[in-house]
Amino acid sequence: MTQPARIGIVTVSDRASRGEYEDRGGPAIREYLDEVLTSPFEPVARVVPDEVEAVASALVELCDARGCSLVITTGGTGPAVRDVTPEATEAVCQKMMPGFGELMRKVSLEKVPTAILSRQTAGIRGRALIVNLPGQPKAIRECLDAVFPAIPYCIDLVDGAYLTTDESRIAAFRPKSAKPPAGVER
Amino acid sequence: MTQPARIGIVTVSDRASRGEYEDRGGPAIREYLDEVLTSPFEPVARVVPDEVEAVASALVELCDARGCSLVITTGGTGPAVRDVTPEATEAVCQKMMPGFGELMRKVSLEKVPTAILSRQTAGIRGRALIVNLPGQPKAIRECLDAVFPAIPYCIDLVDGAYLTTDESRIAAFRPKSAKPPAGVER
Amino acid sequence: MTQPARIGIVTVSDRASRGEYEDRGGPAIREYLDEVLTSPFEPVARVVPDEVEAVASALVELCDARGCSLVITTGGTGPAVRDVTPEATEAVCQKMMPGFGELMRKVSLEKVPTAILSRQTAGIRGRALIVNLPGQPKAIRECLDAVFPAIPYCIDLVDGAYLTTDESRIAAFRPKSAKPPAGVER
């Protein structure tokens, strides 16, 4: 029997980290994962201030010490001086994945012209995929709907956990040649 | 009463900087701003050769010494050895904004397949947004039409000047939560 | 009379480089060029393992020693730990051309949602354009169809060979102001 996949959820917000503001992004991501994933998973949530060091440390801890296969951040992707999530992500990733940011900006742009102000990106650290999302719950869902079909196979390719999704909700794509690990039904 | 926003316009061209060629890009940007902006602004124009040091110096002077909130460049974004505007922009920016280049290439691609050869980008230096545009006046207008709706709010987010636009021409987007500074009507 | 353009074709694959696997990507690129180019060209093929040093050396040799005007790679653009073609490309290029990767991911995304996992890019080294393609022959054709219209003019701009295409197949775009070299018909 396989262990549940660990998935990190990092809310990046000065106010939320000081308790001045209720974290809405983190719970929105958790709710989305509950709705979409059919394989067992264990969420690991963190709330950190908008500082490169704090965000980078949380990402490293979640990937390396906690063994997350996927880490999703929310917030800190804009042009303001305190928005540093993409810089922290780039600092800890071995490989950047530009296609995630391109596609998320494209789908957000259908809703609002300021979508081009988001600098959100994605990358690989060890056996984990890290994906930046915007801060607004509505934008979080739009972005995840766009990129989630590619996430399970991406994690396969870096030897992370095997994720499966509710196909009526998100049709995760794997090439026919990709085989599930022993004991796991596709 | 608020001071007029300063907007830098940088023509990057060896020939224009030597006076061998009439600068057409700079005036096209000026004309566009006159047409679209309803808030007062003061243009500050520069013409520099295609050299990283010259372009970077002009950007730094306009952002830091002249206090521009927006600096628009024209020219020098192609693959040729003398095309160095994106490199100079990256050298002086604290944050890069990849969504601008992505969207401008996308709209230019509807006109001409060589749009993918443009390496134009955008970024933040202090309280200023720097945006690279192509050299051709027609392409300048197409690119500005695409990204201008996001520019005023971007400048708000970096504490630059408050810009307003002729809504019949460019519908600048600001979230409902964004408030104009004291004494300025939205 | 002009010399044939040299075009490098680099298959990046551990298995193909050890002879355990038939190289299908390299021949697919060669076949595409035979079909599309009407100007004379000489292909120079290499098969290398998925290692930054090996890929970078092949690119440098093809551009600098062999005088290729265009070098096309296939394979090694995904998120896996052995996928390093984009890193090797970036290491040897003086200028990166982000528009190529953006457009190739966009067209591949119409076929398969995992297209965003490709990190393929392009760049300029001296008088050569280097373009990364995916490994699958079908995806190679889709990507080349998308970007080839811009390739001949890109190579003109870096003083490489003058390429012409079968217009019924690929309508290579050059601005009206662009003149072919002496003795070459457009």
C-alpha cells in the first residue's frame, strides 16, 4: 500500500503571517485538492511573511524535510516591493518551468487585463514541483484548473508521488507509455 | 494639487543617435500618450545608441534622477548583435515582469510571424515601470493597446504617479478596492 | 555562387547515444528540412547524452567550428533530472529568444495539456540560431511548422546563411526592406 502524497501549501502574506488577516488562499487550495484528487494526500500548510528568506526556507523544508511532491504557494507574485515569491521560488529550484506561468497568465488574462502583472512561475526542486498561484481564491481556482492536468505526470517525471484525479473534474494526462507504480490502479 | 507624472521615452538606435535617421519611434510613443492619458504628464525624451551601457544609463537617469513613473523604450529588441535593449533593461530592474513580453509578442504574432523574434520585456526599478517596445510606429501602437490597460495599476503598486486614461480608448483596470490618492478623482 | 547553409541537428538522448535506442528525432528534423527548404543545405548530425557538458560542446562545435547558421536540438527539455538541453542552450547563447518557446508550447498545448512541461527555448550564438525541439517526431513537426516562418529572417539578422523555403509549405516572412545577398533570388 502506498503512503499518502504530501502536498505543501504556503500562504505568503505579511498580514496573514501576523494574524491581522484571515488566510483565504491556503484554505482555497486545500479545498481544491480535496475536490480534485482521488489519491490519498496529506496537506502541510505554512503561512509566511513576504520575505525571500522566509518563503525560501518554507519551500526547502516542505520539499526536503517533509518530502512533499507538490508545493503550491499563494500570494506575493505582483510587482510591489514586498512581492518576492517568484524570486524565492527561483532561488530554491534546480529547474524552472516557464510554461506554467505563461498558461496561468493567459487564462487569467481572459478575466482581467492586469493578469500580466503576475510574475507567478513554477519549478522543480528534487522530487517536488513548486507552483506559484495568485492570492485571490477565485484566481487560484482558475489557475489550478488550467495547469492541474499536467501536474500528476510532471511529478511522475521527477519521481514524486503518484497522484490521480477525479476525471470528471480534471483530466490528468499521462502518455500511454507511462505506467503506474506496482499496486496502484490507474 | 498633484504634480504631472513624468514619463520617460527612450529611443534606442545607433542611426537616430548619430542624427543619420529621423527618430520615429519616440514621437509615436509621445503621440500615443497624448491620445490616451487624461491625467497630466511631462514626457522626458532620450535618444541613445544600441549599447548596454548607454541604454542602462538613460533608464537609471530617468527613473532615479528624473523621477519617472513609467519609462518606455523603442528599438533594440531583436536578435542582432547590436540589439541590447532587453539586456540593459534587465540589468537595471529589481523585478522582471514576463507577462508584458508574452502578451506583446502574442498580439504582434497576429500580424506577422517574425513577432517571435522580439525579445521585448518589462520590469520594475524603484517606483517606475520600464517597458520595451519594438521600433516600428505601427507595432508600437499595437503593443501599447495590449498592455496599457494594466499599466496604471502596476504603477500604483510600486507607489508611482496616479495615471488615468480616456476610457473610450483604453479601459485601465484597477480593482474596486484600489483607492485614488487624496484629491484625485477616479 | 553561394555555399550550402550548414544546419546542425543534435539528438539529446542517453539511450540513443549508447546505441540502445534508434534515434527518431534527428531523422525527423532532417526529413522536415528536406521537405521545406528550397535553398541548398548540408546537415551535420550529432547524437549526445543528456549531460550539460556534452550538449553544450556539441552546440559550440556546430556553431563555431562547423559554421552552422541553424542548430536544432531534439530531446531533453522536460522536468526530469536528466533533462538539461535548455540549460546547455542557455549556457552557450549570447542572447535568449523567449518567443520561440512560448509559441511552441502554445501550439503543443492545443494537442496535449502536458505541453507546459516542456522547457524548450531558443537563442543566438554568434551567427547561429539554436532552437530546442521536443523528442517526439510528431511534436517536432508541429513545433517547426509554428516557428519556421520566422527562422530565415532571424538568421539574416545575425548574418548567417540565406535560407529560402517552399512557400506552399512554409511562408517564410521577410520585411519588404530586407534584400537577399548578391546573386541570390528571393
